[in-house]
Amino acid sequence: MSSDAQDIYQAMVKAGYSEDDIKREIQSKTREFQGFMTKEGALYLVAKELGIKLNSGETVPDDIEHEELGYYDEDIDYDEFAVPISVIQPGVSNIVILGRIVEVFPPREFQRKDGTGGIVGSFVIIDKKEDSIKVVLWGEKTKVMNNEYFGANEIIRVVGGYAKESREGAPEVHIGNKGKVMLAPKDVNLRLIPIEVSESDVTFSSSSVNRNIKKIEELEDTEGFVKFIAGNIGSIDLKEVKKKDGGLTFLLKMKLNDKTSSIDINVWGDQAIYYLKTLNEEEYYIFSNVSIRYNPFSQSNEVYFTRLTKLHS
């Protein structure tokens, strides 16, 4: 047992837990993770869940919520718990996966048999061995899919998922109330991450894309991150702009039109040159992962491309 594990063990004993109590809790936790967790990892999670303050041996006050205890604390080495996608079978719970997003099915609304409404979204990830699996999000959990750091080719960690059999008979991972999707996880072991997927291999469901395209008139009252916009390019104008530090950069200004309205697009730096060479006036394009911000000079909302913006033909 490492010195850190010894400290945790002593902190639990000091808090009043017997050796048998601790052993029982560790066995229960390792069974819960289907054998995919070391005893030291199980000891750490047990201590966290029991409210043991690991750095001093003091217990956490009862009025602190479980989420605030840091169940998804940065101190936990989740890479230790990550399982290969190839071993995931229906019935397995408390799954931890680390990989890249390769396909996105944006959230959609549906109606249950009892008449109540719901929302579901999903995405496919691959791991280092290039095995893939679909991850399904329900209700409030789908909100993470609207985050700027959620997108195709991004590194992602799924924690606390459970596996079910899909309609096609393949395993898929669902995120319940105790599950979590961690975007842009820190301190990732790069040896566990597949190399960046080529642009041609990154896909969105075309039907899902079309359902989630924002009409331009809707952007007039929207600020922040938007998943999909589309329209015909009305004009393209490249300018060289002087930065505050005296250097020069490029700004590509474009007008995007659809049946409802039009809006200005701003593209800076190297992206400006790329899109200048790629886009043609009057042609129809779909863009994903853009930012909508108010421009005080034009006194209107405008589109700004982000580092995650992608062009879809």
C-alpha cells in the first residue's frame, strides 16, 4: 500500500471506522466497478463518499452536498479507472471511458407514452484501440452538448455511466443521475488517447444537423455558443487589421443569408485565409460551433468563428 493510501486508511480509522468496516467498503466498491478498479482506488472513493477530508483526516460537515465533496474531484486519477471500450457489455455500471468524439447526434425532443416530454442526445467516441461506442444523454444531461468544448474530435471523459443493449443489439453507455461527462479533462495520459481523427472521419447525423440549425432571425435574440447555422454566402471581404500590439492579422467579413434574415460573420487570423480559399459567394454552407456576440459598432448581433468551428458540406 502506498504512503497516500496509508494516510487515507489512517484517516478513516481516526474517523471511527474499524478495519473490518473499511475492508467491507473496499470489497463493495471493487464489485461495483466490476473489477476494473484497484483496491487503492476503491479506498480513495470510499473515503470521499464517507466524507473523510483526506488532507487532514477531518470529516466534512453533513450539510455539504455530495457533489461538493468532489466525487469528480481533480485529485482522482480517472485514467486509472478507465476501461477499454471493447470490454463493455450490457449490465456493467460505473463505467469510466476516455476517448475522442467522432460522431454527434444533437439533442432532440420526444414524447413519452404517458404524454410527458423529454430530450435525448448522443455521441460516439473512440478509444486508443479505435474501438467505438455510443454514449446516450437524457434530460438535463444533454446541456453539456451545447458547451463550446463539446464537439467532434474533442477529448472527453465519461464517468459513472452504465451499459445497456441498443436496439441494434450492441452495447451503449447511458449517463444517469450519478454520471458525468467531463469536457477538456486536465492531466490526461496522452498514451490513452487516440490520435486526432481526420476531418473526413468526423461526422454528424445529417438529419440531426438539419433539425438543430438555428434560423438567422433567431440569432438576433441569441448570444453565446450556437451549435449549427446555415445559409448562402452573400459577400466575402478580406481585410488586413492592425492589432493592439502593432502586429497585423486578417479579418474575413462575410454576409450569411437564409429565408428569414441575414447576419455578418467575422473570421480572424489563419482561419480567415482558409475560408477565403474555401467558400464561394451565393453557395449554401452549414457551420458548426460558432459564437454569437453583440457588436456595438454595428449595433447588432454578429457571428464569430471559434477554434472549434467546422464547415459541413
